[in-house]
Amino acid sequence: MSLHTSRPLNRRGFLALGGGALLALAGCASPDQAGSTQLGALPTVAPDKKTTLRIGTATTQAQLAAEPSLGPLPFSVEWVRLNGGPETIQGFRAGAVDLASNAGMPPIQAHDIGFDAKIVAIAHNTAVTYIPTTRPGSDIRTAKDVVGKRIAFSQGQAQGVTILKWLNENGISHKDVTLVPLPSAQFLTALQGDQVDLAPLTEPSLTKYLKQYAKDGARTLPTDVQDLLSLLWAPTSVLADERKAAAIRAFIPIWVRGNNWSWENPEQWIESYYVKDQGVSREDGQRIVKARSKPLYPTNWDSSIAWEQSIADLMSGAGFVKKFDVSVLFDRRFEKVAAEAAPAAYRGQA
């Protein structure tokens, strides 16, 4: 796909660039009806192998493969490979995915396009993950220098939220820069090709990029913007299915144990996931792991909802989504499930 920095940004309805097979599947999806499904009490029925969940969380899949004692899964599973929030939404709409892990922005985007889905589990991440990084040869040295510059922007992903928050915290309006719509997978090549002046990068790309281009003037700018929420979410139609809801309830503690195991066993996780599954070097895996924070599972979702509201308000204020009350995104029937599955040291707010 070619990149055109002069193309105007379509603020409403920008969802994804790409999507592969899931885009084709989405054409077969039934109409989206946000808020149309009513949910009763959380099912108490035990899941069984006759129930199949199609799950898009590569990390849990890899954790179970590396440490089988984290399981077993009491239902049947089909693992689905997804590349970020926009592709998750396409998978939900196509009926190809029942449950997925993402950051806080994709549920907001899904609601804005009329798709009804709910958050069922939350972990807080206190790390600063996305770092504003300049192109080679850039004269940008402080945040104020980005006025009038081109910034890579992915509306449906956490990278888009973090760059807007960073601009806002530095007293810069999004109207004072040119936001260039790109999927995050193209940020690195856009910097290298002088198609944007700034992009939020994460490890391992960040260190490798600076090793190659710092001598040419590429640099990072200070930021303390966090991407707080790591979550599991599902279409409301899936949650209305008693058997599938029971399977999701049974999966959440496994998700928690997997997250905690990878935190406590970094070297084994680097080898089993980053090296063998993701195909990155051991050195790159170490950079990624070093940039993480210990997962925390809130016993109460009030602060998570407040944070989600703040990013929804930021996006609506910039004209990217409609303003709405984000509490509709949270299925509070599941509020205690993750925290109760976690040891005391992993419970609490960020």
C-alpha cells in the first residue's frame, strides 16, 4: 500500500487499513445493532467441550503451549490470529471471533460504528509503551517543534490515543499538526521513508530504529503517557449465549494465570513466545519484556471506566467518534472474576 501524506483524514468512520481475510468475512456479517441485546445474570452453568470459543489472544495461546499446567481449557477452542484492534472488530462483525484481547481504544471504535460488544476482564498496565520518535534528519527536538509537522496516526488503535494524549498534555491541538492515517504496522517505514515527521514507536522496533538512524538525527521525545487498559472483550451476542458466557468466565482465570506466569518467568517467555512464535531475536525479546509493567487486576472497575471515558472524550473532542457514556462498554457481571483469580500481589489499581 502506498502512503500519501496529503490525503485528508476522514475523522469519522476511519477503522482500518488492511485486514486481509477478515475483511472479506466481514461482508457476510449480520447487521450491527449496538445496545440491542439484553443480558441477564451471569450463567452459573459449567462449560463443556461441546462449547467452542474462537479466541484472538496470541499470548495466552503461547503461554498455554509453554506451560500446560496453566490450563486445561474446559471447553473447545479455535485460536484466531489477529493484528490489532481494527482487525479484531472486523473479526467480531464477521462472526469469526468470540473473544479477543486488546487495549482500551478498540471498544470505543466498535461502539462508534454501531457494533455492540462488552469488556469482560481488565488488567492495568503502568508502563509507558509508545514513544514519540522522529524521522531521520528531523529538526524536531521538543514537543513544541511538532506544530505544523506530519504525525502518524492510527485512530482505531492505542497508538492513536497515546499520540493525541501526548499532544494534549503538551498544550498542542491536533489541529496544529497533520495527522497522517496509517496502520501502526506502517509507522516504521513511514519514518524511514520521510512520509511522516513523527510516529509513536514501541519495542523492539524503537531500539533497532534508533541504532540505525540516531546518527542521522532520529530521536525520541519525552512522554509519560500510559496505555492503561489491557482487556478481554466479546460481542454482546456471544455473551448472551449461556454456554459461551460460561466458557468466557472459565477462560478469564486462565488469562490471568498466563499473564502472571509470563511476568514471573521472563526468560522462558522470551524463548517460547518472542523467539519461537514471533520470530524476533532473544535480544529484542529482552527489550520488549523490559518495557513491560507488572499486571494489576482491579477489584473495582470504576477507575478503569473513568480512564476509558477520558480517552473517549479526547477522541470525541477531536471529532473522531461520537460522544457517549462508556459505561455501556463494560459487562460488570464479570467485574470480580479476574481479580479473584489473581494472587493478592496482583490485585489493585494502577
